[in-house]
Amino acid sequence: MRAKDELDPTTERRRGGVRSFLFLLAGLGLLASAVLGVGGYLGYREAKSPGPAVTATIVLLEPGSAVSTIAYKLQDAGVIRNAEFFTAVVRMRRAQSGLKAGEYEVPARASLMDIIDLLIEGKSILHYFTAPEGLTSAQILRLIAADQTLVTEITLEPPEGELLPETYAFTRGETRDEIIRRMMKSQDALIDEIWDGRAMELPFSTPAEAIILASIVEKETGVADERTRIAAVFVNRLKRNMRLESDPTIIYGLTKGEPLGRGLRQSELRRHTPFNTYVIRGLPPTPIGNPGRAAIEAVLHPAETNELFFVADGSGGHVFSSTNREHERNVAQWRRVERERRQGG
């Protein structure tokens, strides 16, 4: 029997061959790792290198686009060099579901990695729509319809006074109906925010009535400092069961808020319509436009004053008074200003 340290030469050769094969495999593995490492490093460096676009470029990516579609859109726009490489890097980062649709401004020389980060963050270009205070719902809808950045036809018909005039940010591709819904929700949110903090003993009890009165205040003055004072005049008149006698309500009854293009006639002051506050007592049946936040807040927190009248002062503002005698003097002064202007013209 052989000693344990004595091996058959054939067995020794077999074992040596196995060791050599294992060393070879290990060497090949190290070589493959080195090659992949070098490839990964080169790929990473390429992905971080400045892109081909020499100027900032606008790119619109449609909702629901696949990664490959996005890649070729970027390649066609000239902001990346190779769509397949972009797709591979996105998959390597496992960001396939993280790319957001939108309209993007890709900076000049943005790297592929920069572009992927931009799309993941969703920093698309913002556009803005502004609805001026006091416009009717029909007038605001015309402005929305004319905005070429918004898409699809308008299908909503918001009632008068249910839109909050403000500036709204949106991205290209948002629908016109979506903007309208946002304006309606914004007004609901505003009322929820400020209604409970309203002044005591107001001559109305519902938010709808507050919006009606605010729409009249909005049309009566464009001077911010006057809103609470104008509101106080109307609040005081309502408390005394006096007619509001607001010219803008008459115009709304005649034209639904479209510009009259001339002064009111005496016959129109006497004409009975649901909106003629020279004839009816209390509030008209609906708002006469869409008031802004400041006008709504003014009627919920009117100035503390006994004033019952106001008339234009000729400089864009108004003169206020507490008695009819004072008011008549102020009206006479305004008539003189009007005559002088006609003669001067």
C-alpha cells in the first residue's frame, strides 16, 4: 500500500490540468470584468459629456410615449447623439417609468444624463393664462378659447360668477376644460378659506349672495383702496332697504355684460329688468361678472363707515358721502367735469 503523499502520475497530471483550467477561467473572469469596467466607465463618461445641441432647444414629449419614442424624438431634435444609447442608459438607471411628458427647454450642450434628470424631475416649460377681474364668464371663455397653447374644445358652461380671475400656470397640452375646472375649484377653495371669518351682521347670508355683491363692487371701481369703502356703501344701503342704484347692473341687464359703448339713457335707467338696481330692491338674481379675491374679501369685511353714496371724482376714483345733500353737490361737481371735458374735446 502506497503512502498518502505518493500519487499516481496520471492522477497528478489530471489534477494539474484542472488547476490550470481553473486559473484560466479566473483569468478570463478578471479580464471580462476589466473589459466591462472599462466599457462602463467609457459609457458613463459619454453619458456625462456635453451634448450636441449648440443652443437651447424646445422639445415636446407627448403623454404616453415609450422610452424609445422619447429617445428618437430627442435624437431628431439634435439634443442627443444616439437614441439606442439613451434608451440603454435609461434602462440602466431603471428610469423607464420615471420620464414625464411635457414641453421642455433642453439647455445648450446638456449631457444625456442632464436630459434624463430633466425628464425625471418633470421641469417642463410653464405657460400662463390670466383672467382679469370683473369679466363675465362668456368673456373669460373667449380668452381661453383664443389661447393656442391649450388644447381641445370647451365643453363646459360655468355659470356667471363661478370663476376666480387670477393668473394660472399650465403646461402645453393641458385642455381648456381643465383650466376652467381649476378656476372653479379655486373660487370654491377661496370661499372655504375666508367665509367663516366674515364680519358680523352682514345683509346677506350665503356665499352666493356675497359673490353677487362682490361682482358689483368689482365693476364699480378699479382702485384697490376703494373696494372696502364701495362695499360698505352697498352693505349700508342693503341694511336700510335702499336700492343699490349701480349702473353696471343695468348694463348687464341690457348686454349680459358686454360693453355698452355709450352712456346710459334715462329710459334704460327706468326700464324694469331683473338686474336694474335702480328699480329692484336688494341684489340682482346672479353676479354680473367674476369678482377677484380682493372684491370678495371687501364685501366680507367692508369698511366701517356710514356712507351711503359715491360718485366719480374725475380722476379715476370716487367721492363718498353720507347724506343725499352732500351727494347732490358731488354729482353737480362731476357734471361740471363732464361738461368741461366735452368742451375741451
